[in-house]
Amino acid sequence: MSVESTQIHNIGYRDYEGPRLGRAYARRSLFSQSLRGAYGLGRSAKSKVLPMILFAVMCLPAAIMVAVAVATKTKDLPVDYTRYAIVMQALISLFLAAQAPQTVSRDLRFKTVPLYFSRPIERGDYVLAKFAAMTSALFVLTAAPLLVLYVGALLAKLDFLDQTEGFGQGLVSVALLSLLFSGIALVISAITPRRGFGIAAVIAVLTITYGAVSTVQAIAYEQGSTDAIAWLGLFSPITLIDGVQTAFLGATSAFPGGDGPSSGVGVVYVLVVLGLIAGCYGALMRRYRKVGLS
Amino acid sequence: MIATESLSKRFPRVTALDRLSMDIGPGVTGLVGANGAGKSTLIKILLGLSPATEGRAAVLGLDVATNGGQIRERVGYMPEHDCLPPDVSATEFVVHMARMSGLPPTAARERTADTLRHVGLYEERYRPIGGYSTGMKQRVKLAQALVHDPQLVFLDEPTNGLDPVGRDEMLGLIRRVHTDFGISVLVTSHLLGELERTCDHVVVIDGGKLLRSSSTTDFTQITTTLAVEVTDSDECPDGTRALREALRERGMETETGGELPGAGHTVLLTAEGEETYDLVRDLVADLGLGLIRMEQRRHHIAEVFKDKDAADAARPESASAPVAVPAPTAAAQQTGGGRDER
Ligand SMILES: Nc1ncnc2c1ncn2[C@@H]1O[C@H](COP(=O)(O)OP(=O)(O)OP(=O)(O)O)[C@@H](O)[C@H]1O
Ligand SMILES: [Mg+2]
């Protein structure tokens, strides 16, 4: 029976006899609502503006490169698949700073979290859904331009195997980046429920660590201590990703001198990245243990 | 519906629940207690969100310690605090919460429309919640607790922040949740007066201990206080005193309404039923006084359990301040005595 007809006839209360899809369904619903929310879908027109602009700006350079490649019939794309996200890191930070607080802080600020926990879902479901949603949103942002590049490369009749391998490596790299960056941004947002603070804190953590690490790396390079450069890269999220993909995903490093970590040090990079992702998940679980009881 | 057995919850510094054993059947049940009595703590334990330190509890026959998820699927919860995001509409919010309870998308939308209408939200439901009045927000909070058609709802202080009219509307709505929707209700409040008209059964707790659990008819007979105010007349320059003396001759104990300016003109007495109203009306008429008002007083819960001596000495304002509640045994004796007299 449609909603309109019930309003007209104003019939009494009806019991619900239909299915109750339970916890896994609720978790999926929370995931899709949060993922859509990160792009402003299902929310006001105003909240669509920023994420959509960022998405467009993120893909624009890729589209231009592809157009140039097709037109000039070059042998290679001007930028590696693995390098794209590193070059565009400022945009990634901006997207996270705007969307991570809205993904988790709203529920905390308006005390909606206890309502979720009065439903079949539990703390772990909530954290998982939010983490997965933020990661997916970031993956969409970072993988879309790679897809543009790949399709363009195939149109320009570049070497298929070569391009496919590069594209695959790029996807693995941005998947790892999405997990790491989302984790960090969500933890920061979850401990700073005030929206303005959350935005500032996410930007600060991502850019200050990168600024500090690259400055010290540059000094180390000047002084010729090339070993130190690789170790220093462990201390900011973007250089961590750079190190991992240089060691294992065929990327050329953006570190000064272009020397990324060796495979040995690369293992340390991978362990640190995975440890950080797990740590962020654990921190979120801890954070919500307190909230659930308040 | 709900059964607890020696249920205790201890926090590092306070004992929020102290060996609480009770049995609550279908219908509307009021859970009454002063601030900090442990009402919200009990609800959290019953939802399976917070483990009890000791003892057991079952909701709808399911153990709260092991079947929290199943309980929460069949139960609704309206928290005492604000929980609504201001930037979405009531419809969007309630649809989302319905899906969180496991309703498929279409059912979630249909039931949201129905439920919002039942709680009395019409055109407003498409506007952002931020612009709603407190009364409308309370209705949205109630709607999200009902949208998945639970068997039982926990309403934590639903009348909080409402003016007298809003309060009555909310209480009427709560009554309908049971009579029209067939959903049992556990509703908390620190005012016994407002619950005795709404509930079938009232449970009183204080300091985490069970003070009393009984059907509301028992309560009402003991607790109704009448406040009467009369005019003076030429024959009786002090109408209030004349009325008090007339009542005393009939064996009725009275108290003054307090020390506030004007409050001395209020006579308080315990109503034993319809007869008391008639008696007061007749006495006032006989004395040739004008009846300014005669109303039922809402009590603070502690007032019900004052022992007799304290009752004589106490002034009504003290009832609005936290009043020490006597030990459960004393209360039981007193209430028991009250029943024997009748
Ligand atoms: N998480 C907690 N940690 C420590 N103490 C707590 C916690 N939650 C509640 N308490 C304490 O337990 C007692 C009972 O609290 P509760 O919130 O259940 O009372 P209440 O009856 O709901 O009161 P109110 O009418 O104010 O809502 C209070 O003394 C409170 O300070
Ligand atoms: Mg409470």
C-alpha cells in the first residue's frame, strides 16, 4: 500500500510483519549511507559542492595528459600510475579534511552514536562501516584518475602489458594509501568532535608531517647521508606510501635523489603501514567503547 | 517482559544499581526515581549495552548478557539526551534509523511516514530537524524508537524539557503506544505524579534499590494530594484558616502550602477519593467562601515515602529539593499501613 493512501484514509497503527534483515544488513546500510555521504549524495546540494569539485580537479590533469598522449602519439604517459597520487597529495588531504570529520564527528557531536548502539549493530560494526566507507570514498577519488589514464593509454595504443602492469601497481598503491590516510583522518576526527578543529587537525597532521620529513630529508641529502633519507621517510604518511611502492610496486621515488628504500628497508615500510592501519582501527574501537556507555 | 534478579551495577565510585529484583509484565510501566537513582543505567543494562556487575536480567525472555543483539532488534529506545542531527529532515533521519534496525529500504520509508504521522508530525517532517521545537524533537526521538514496530520500548525521560501542555500530549502519546499500537512501554521519570496517570504499573527505585513495585491504582489512592485555595469573606476574614478548621473537625489533616508569599493561602490535604472533593466543595460553600482553585498536586517521588512525622513537619517546597528517602523497610511498612486503613 502506498504512503499517500495511508495518509488520506488515516488508518490506524499497522504492525510490521515483514523481514528484519539484521546486523549485517544494518552494517551495509551504514556503509553505503556513509560512502554516499562523503560525496554529498543524499544530503543537501551545498554538501555536494566541495567533494564534487575536488573529484573533478583530481581527474582533470589525467584527462589532459591522456588527450595530449592521444594527440601526439607518444610512447609513454608523462606520469607513472604510482606517481599520480603523490603529486596530487594536497587535494587528497583537502578531501579527507573536509569529509572525515563529517563521516564520524557529526554522530559524536549530536550524540547519535548511542542510538546506533541501541540497534542490533555493535561497536565493531559501526567502526568497520565507517572505516570502509571513508577508505572506499578515498579509493574512488584516487583510482578514478588512474582509470582515466589507463583507458587513455589504451586508446593511444601504448603497450598493453606495460600499461596494465603499471595500472595494477597504481591501484594497489592507492588502495594502501586510502586505508592509511582514512585511518589517520578518522582517528583525528573522532577525537575532535568540533568540526572546525577536526578539519584543521587533519590538514595539520598530513601536511606538517610531510613538510617536516621532506625538509629533513633535503638536509640529509645535502649532507650526503643517503641512508638517513630512507629511514626518515617512515615518519609521514605520504612518504610511507612512496617508500612501499618504490620498494615493491616498481615506482620511482619522490625522495631527494630519487633513491627510495631498498627491499630490506621496504619491508619495514610495509610493516609500519600495516601497523598504523591496525593501530587506527584499534584507536577507533577504543574511542567508541567510551561513547557507547555514555 | 522484563525480569531482573539481584541486578547490580557498580562504578568505581558509586553503586548505580543495588541488588534489584523485579518482574515487569506487558503494559505501560513507569520507572520512577530521583536524579542518579539508576534509571538510565538500568535501561542500558537491559539493552545489553553495559554488563551488570552482578545478577541477571532478561528482556522478552532473552538474557541481556548473551542475547543483546536479538533484544535490540525487538526493542526500541528513546534516550534522555538530545540525539538528533540538526541538518537532516525527520523523514531522512527516521528512515535511516529504521534501516539500522534491519528494515528493507521500502519498508523503512513506508513505516517512517506512518510512524511520524502517528506521533503527530506532518508537513514539518521534510524540514531540517535543527528548526524544530523541543516538543517536535521529542516526537522525532519517539518515532525513531517505534519505527521498527518493537515489542517493547524504553523511553528515558520523554517529558524532559516540555511545557505542561507538551507534557500532557507526550503522556497521551505514550498511553497510545500501548493501547493503539500494542507496544509495551517502560518509561522513566522523576515525577511520580505524571506517571501515575499514564502507567498501569509503577516501579520506584532510589539509590539503585527497589523501593516499591505496584499497580498505579494502589499508588493513586495513597498519594493524591489536593491543593485548595479559597477567598476570604466578611464572616471569615481568614478563609484559609476557616477551611482548615472545618476540615479538622471532619478528621482531615491539612498542611499549609508553604512559606512563599501567597502560598500560605493554599491548603493541602490527602484525597481519599471522590468524597474528598465533594466534602471540600460543600465545606467551602457552607462557609460562604469562594473557591479559587482545587487541583491535584504532582508529587516529587520522595514525598510519597516521607514518614508520618516528617510529613507533618515538612513543607511542600522541600519536596522539590532532594529529600532523604527512608529505608525500604520503613517505606513498606508505611504503605502497608496505608492499605490497612482503607
Ligand atoms: N559511566 C559511568 N561511570 C561512573 N558513574 C556512572 C556512570 N553512569 C552513571 N553513573 C552513576 O550512576 C548513578 C546512576 O546514574 P543514572 O544515569 O542511571 O541515573 P538516573 O536515574 O538516570 O538519573 P537522571 O534522572 O539524572 O537521568 C549516578 O550516581 C551516576 O553518577
Ligand atoms: Mg537518566
